[in-house]
Amino acid sequence: MSIRKLFIANRAEIALRIVRTAQRMGITTVVPWHARDRFGPALQVANETVELMGDPPVSAWLNPEALIKAALDAGCDAIHPGYGFLSENAEFSRAVTNAGMIFVGPPADVIERMGDKITARNFAAQHGVPVTPSAEEESDPTTFAERAVSIGFPLLIKGTAGGGGKGMHIVREASNLAQAIASSRAESQRYFGDGRLLAERFVEKPRHIEVQVFGDIHGHVIHLGERECSIQRRFQKLIEETPAPMLSADLRERICQAAVTLASAAGYVNAGTVECIVSQTGEFYFLEMNTRLQVEHPVTEMVTGLDLVEWQIRVAQGDVLPLLQEQVQWQGSAIECRILAEDADAGFVPDTGKVLLLQEPQGPGVRFDNGVMQGASIGADFDSMLAKLIVHGANRDLAISRMRQALQETVMLGVTVNSHFLGRVLAHPEFQVGKTDTDFLERNKESLKPIPLTDEDRRALVAVACAASRDPYSTTVQDPHLSMGAWRN
């Protein structure tokens, strides 16, 4: 069945991303909006828009009944969930299908098997993929804390649903466990509508490697390569790249093949990501599977030349995967930086304000997936990510160089963003040689601080600001041309 009209149950840059591909495929698009967030760029290009209600605003995208009703009322025959919100909610997938529409993502039973962290870990272990020791709350809530302690510290407490670093807390001693459990439960419930928890052994200073997999309803499963996602703060990725630097060919092959084996065994359909951590000594462990499109999917698109949203739609329609594994080709290196409304130099505190000026970077190999418009008000109702900056180069050095230039050209005035901080990360000697792990930002926090301005620098900046704001005709010496009307010699 061909999709004719697509409802995009998401917002900001991912909604725009899906609209562009769908329209190129001749599909009519419907984008919802909330009164607190009504000026997104996706709304400017969508064929139709529909208002959602909810307070707090995030609840509008966590209400499956309202979303499905809006899609049906608009005459849609499919729903794309984007990422976050209900994208990994099995009941939402099932409800969409039961309503007679296509869910552009895995079927409900696959999400239940692989989208839930506990079920997925157990499934991975059954199929020979290594996992870290863990304890699940659901099996016996009254002894969860006790069983977590028995694993040994440090521990990682996280929700069993969702992802993106939400609801994850490291615990290094028993006295902090109760608070971590309470915080993780509250955050997971808020962002994903599911407060169930998992505790697992935390591997110190690992690399975060993930594999993009794709499956169709005809039993074909392939991978589209790996991505390095180790530059993180509070478990939230900031910089992603492919191919992963300093990863041996043997380890890359083993990780990618483990991902395909796992997805095949699960009967996986549509886009998914198998996430692993790699220890300092080179062992890898299954972390989780994201049963959705990833925020960082553009880097894979840049090196393969493929449109993963188009693949999602075609697979959802029942098509065979466009390529066999041996037909996939990778060229060059790609890097993605997440542009966030936050002050990285003040502990990554989120910022709010109005986007007074927006200047997007240009140049060869540069892509800017934008979620805001000039004049938009940035509040605290949603995630702080405003845009994604992606670059491609013939090799990693060129990609880094292009990214640093593109970051310098990215201007958002009126709200503090992290672009300057990201530039310092890319310029860091350890990043330049590919020496990255999830402790990178903490380990290098002193060397990543901005260089303080000297008094001379401040005076120069004040002089430039004054000159820029001065009326060119406000001098005491009258410009002779002012009295000559429109005539000029």
C-alpha cells in the first residue's frame, strides 16, 4: 500500500526533515503544532497543519489518542513518529495500525522485544551478544535497590523506555542510590510516559559506538555502518561522526555483525540502531536498541548518499530494502554537531530567549537541519536542541576543518547556543587524533574553557560595537551630499 498522506507526530527539525523527503516522494504532509511552539519551519512548508492541545506542552506529543484522531480527521493513511516522544512506544504503534493507518517504524511486537531495555538486554544475551551485569526493577520492585547494590558500583540507573540520555544517572555509592532512582523514574515518566527502571554496571570511560540497521518485512536486514557518539554531557550526545576513529577493522566488523545478528533474530523491520559501549581494553557490550530513527542519522546519509527517511517510508509501504549489504558503499567522513540553547561555559545551563538573528552556515559538504526560525521564542517547554550542523569531507581531517569553519559561520543572536564550545572541542588535540570516550568533556573541562578576554580585547570590542551602532550622519561635520537631494555627481 502506497502512503499518500503522512501525519508527522513530532516537531522542530525532525518534522521539517521528514516533510522534505515525503514531499519529494509526492506524499502530502500534515504537521501538528502547539500554541507554545507555533512558528517552526516545518509548519511553513507542510501541506497542512493542525493544532494540538496540552499542558504542559510536551503532553501534546505524548497523547496517542489525540494524535491518532488528528491524523484520521486530516485523512492521513500513515503516521511517522520521528524520534523521542512516542516513537518507541509499542502501544502507539499498535494503536496506529489498529486505526487502519501505517506506522512508519517497527511493528508493536518488535518494539516490545527490542525497544524495552530490559527485554532487549535479555534477548541480546540469549543470542550471544555480550551485556553488562544488570538488575531490573519490574521483576521485584521491593528488592530493586538491594539487587542493584549487589551488582557493584559504579551503577547506571536508567528508564527502560526512551533514550537520548533522559532519566540516566550514575551512582558511585549507596547513599546516592535512592535519589538517583527517584530522579530517573520522574524523568522517564515525564519524557516517555513510562517510569520503569533498570540498573546496570557502569563501564568507566567507554566509547559509545552504535550501528545503523535496517530491515524489511521480507526478512532482509543489513547495516549501514557505525557511528561514534562518545562526546556527551549528561548522557546526551553532542557530537557524532562516522566512521568511528581509532576503531580496528576487526572490532568494527564484529560490532556491525553482532548488530545485524541481533536485528535479524528479532525480526526487525524499518530503521533501528544497536548501541554498544567499548571498554578501554577493547571489549564491547550491548547497551540498548533504539527502535526508531536516530538524531544523528544524517552522518550516515552523508557518507552513504542515502535518504534514510525515504527508506523508512518505502519499508513501511512493504517495499524490499533498496540495497543488499554488499551494495552499500561508504565515502569519506561525516560529523554532526547538535546546536543547543544552553550556556556550555556555565555548566550547560539551558537558555531561553528570542532568536533575533539567524545566520546559517554555507559551503561544500555543509548541511544545516534547522528547527527554529528568526524571530522564534525559545522557551523551556521542550528539549534544548535547536538545530543540527552536519559536514562531510573526503577524510576526517577535512571534515573537522569544515565543521570548525561552519560553526564559526553559525550565528544565533538572542539566545545562548553552544557553537563556540563545540568549536573548542573539535580543536582539542585529543579529539583531533580520535582519542574520545564518554569522559572526554569531564576530563578536559579546564582545557575546553574559553580564553578570558584581556582589557585591551574588551576595549576593542566596545569600540567596534559603538562604531557599528553609530548613526553615520550624526557627526558635527555635515555631509555636503545631504543638502543636494537625490542628485549625485
